[in-house]
Amino acid sequence: MLTIPNGISLARLLCVPLFAVLILTGQDAAALVVLLVAGVSDYVDGVLARRWDQVTRLGQLLDPAADRLYVTVALLGLGWREVLPWWLVGAIVGRDLVLTLNVLVLRRHGLSSLPPHLVGKTATFALLVALPLLLLAQTAEPVAVVVRPLAWAVLLWGVALYYWAAVGYLRQTWVLVGRVRRGEDPTTAVTGA
């Protein structure tokens, strides 16, 4: 568990409070740097873990947790500063809460968490691109004219994919829990997620 990739993931997690303070105090350029470093370190720790054969369960938990925390902090901070409307913040955070409850339902029926799929990964990627663009749009007005519409386009596309992925995950859970209740093998593939 004490590997360099896990250490990088842990360091990324420990920077979330710094990121929160920077966003809440309007230090967008510094917050953008922290977010970009977090994104690069996310990529680097994954590459190192695979290359050095150091993929661990801890790393598989830390990586998405860090991603979710950065997204949530960015959303809440930008909502607090009225850069994003609260209904949009609530829609994104609410979706994550529903999927957290979904994991609890799976575990209650003796099932493991669902593996991420391409739509969910693409949605998260879109959010992780849109939020730094929104921060960048706050730093300089000439840049904002170009960056803000792009950020909003990517953000809304990401939210649509985020919900599409959520529907897929909920459908998979419905099918798997139904199989468990009927005494069938839940490990048979679920398509259409």
C-alpha cells in the first residue's frame, strides 16, 4: 500500500483543502494551478502504478475520491461565488449522492461497486476540463470572452453525459439486484450501460 503512486494520490487528496480556500477567496489563478497539478498527478500516478505493477485497491479508491472531491469543491466554491447557478451545482452533486446510495444498495445485496464505463469517464473528463476553464474565465476579461462560452458548452455536455452514465449505472444495479433476489448469477454481463 505504501507505493509512490499511492503517495501521489494521497498528496493530491491533501491539497483539496488548499484548493477550497483558493476558490472561496477568489484566488482563481492559484486555484487553477492547483487543479492543473492535481490533474497531471492523477495521470502520472496511474501511469506509474501500471508501469511498475503497483496497482492497489487503495489507489483504486483514492483516485476517484480525489477526482470527486476536486469537482465537488470547485462546484460548491463557484456556486458560492455565484459563477455557477445553484440549481446546476445541486444537479451535479445530487447525481453523485444518488450514485453513492446506489453503491450502498449494491453492497447490501452482496455485490461490489460497478466498474466505471466510457460514458461516465467521459463525463468526468468533461467536468474536469470545464471547471478549470471556468476558473480561467474568471482571471482575465479578454480571455473570458473566448473561454467562458467554451467552458459552458463543455460543462453542459459533461452534465448531460453525467446523467446518461447515472441512468446506466442505475439500470445495471436494477438488473443485478433483481438477479440476486431471484437467486440467479449476478455476474452475467449487463448490456446497455
